[in-house]
Amino acid sequence: MIDMTSLKAQDVLPHRGKMLLIDRIVESDFDTYAIVEHNSYPERFYFDGHFIGHPIVPGTLILEMMFQACGVLVRLKNLRNTGKMVQSSGVAVSAKSVYFLKEVDMDSTISIKATRKFSIMNFSTFYAVAKVGDEEVCKAELTIYTSHE
């Protein structure tokens, strides 16, 4: 069994620096879903200019967080199946039915659940929902392509 408390986003995802937008991997069944979190603390780079006097998390970055949540699930499934972190690169292929439902302010915790709908060859499609508390802030159907290196 894999200890979820020892997994860090930087150990699972290839993203680094400011583009690693996942702060915590909260929960996963290593096959069909993963739940991750992002804290929108005031020092985040995107608050510098988005928007002056009314800082909110850019919707496109919430969408990127959702894609990263999908990547977490793909890599966790590989970890469960092989017992090691398989190095792979994932590419966003499509985003369908994207809905930005509510602005996200500073000092919010965004919880993202990515649920695998299906996989065909190296393509996987997910339904992803981002929430702050119990309120949905964004939802979409996302497809990624993953190549194993």
C-alpha cells in the first residue's frame, strides 16, 4: 500500500517553480480519481496584476490546476501498477464544456477532483471539478496524452 501522506506534488508531477500549481495530493484510489489542493495565498505570482484592486485567481490557471490533477492520477496509477514513479510527459489535448462558475479570491483553498472517464491507448479523458469549500468554481471535461519515456 502506498502512503498518501508521503507523496508530494513535486515527486509526482514534472512541473517546477511557479508552474507547479498543486500544493498537496489529498486523496486518490490510484485508478479512477484524485483530489488535490492549491492555496491561493497573497504572495502567488498571478496576483501581481490580476487584477489591481480586485485580485482573483486567473481562470486559465485553475484550468491548468485541473490538468495537473489529471496528471497526478495518471502517475499515481502507474505507481500503483509498477511500484515506481514512471517518468512520463503529459500534454493537454482538449478541454470541453469548460465552465468558470465563480471568482476565486486570495487566501482560498481550491480543491480539485479529477475523475477518469475512460482511457484509450495513451489518451485519457477526465471530468474535473474545482471547488472552494462546497462551491464549484470551475468544471470541465479534459483529455490528456501521456507518453512513457
